[in-house]
Amino acid sequence: MNPVTPDGRYFVVEGKLWRCTNPSLPDALRQRLVNDLMSARREVKLAKASDDGQQISNAREKVQVAKVALGERGPVWWNDGSPDDNRHQVSNTPYADWYRSLGR
């Protein structure tokens, strides 16, 4: 299981922070968006297999839209002014000491 930062904003994969889904989304909406995301990812896979650049671009845009709606990309879902450390190496962020304390 990937560790989640104490504030619940990120999870860590191979030393890199990835933004979590906005926890304030209602469950039904979150599930619909996750379903949209999974469908879009399947479209990307099919588009790659067809080697159709426009189809790939359209499918990737659907992934982007779903990720933004989930709060995983785009504007941050918190409002305390903390910066977005999405896709940063955890060792270069304020979470470095926390991560080291996990023995990683």
C-alpha cells in the first residue's frame, strides 16, 4: 500500500507525490468520475493500439477532464494556501521528514 501524507493530500509512489482525490466529493459523484476515468483510460489503450493520433489525443483529454474533476489535477482542492507538490519528489518537499520517518 502506498503511504498517504498526514494531511491526506498526496500518496507516494517510488518517492514521488501524487495528488489524492478530493475527499469532499460526494461518494456517488466520486464513483461516477472514477468510472469515467477508467473508461477514458481504456479508450487511450484502444486508441494506442489503432495508432490513431487524433483518437489518442481525444482519449487523453477525457482522462484529463476526469482527473481535474476528481481534484487529482488542476486547481488544488484545499484552501489554506499550501502549494501544490503534485509529481514532486517527496524528498524535495515539506513532507521529506515525514517520509523518512517511515523508514523509506
